[in-house]
Amino acid sequence: MPLVRLSSKGQIVIPKSIRDKLGLKPQKPVILELVKDHAEIRPVPDVIRELKGALKHRPSAAKALIKEHRQEVEQDGKLSV
């Protein structure tokens, strides 16, 4: 367990081995939470990456609307003759 010191400004340096394991990069936000008598640092979940592909196997609403529109246009053409 690495030992770090608090600077006069209240800052700490997270050791590289821990940053690498958590996937922390410069400017990436983290969650700092007080839990009883200690603090926990967690990366903010990347919601976009987690949701990527979630709707991949669902039917496309746009394609369904286009199909419905084409059917209506086709029916209207048949009715006017």
C-alpha cells in the first residue's frame, strides 16, 4: 500500500500504479466520497461508452416510420384511381 503525503494546499498525488488500475487520465473527473472514517476515490463512469451498442439489436424507429409512410402513400395512390 503506497504512502502519500498531503501538500500544504491539500493535494495528493495518486501513485501511477493506482491511476493505471483505475484508468485515470489527466483532466478525467473522479468521485471523492467520504465513507465513515476514510475517503474513496472512484472514476466517474463513462456513460457513453457503457451504453454504446445497447440499442444495436432493437428495431429502428426511423425505418419503421419510413415503411409506414410508404404504405400510406401507396394506399392513397390506390384510393385516388
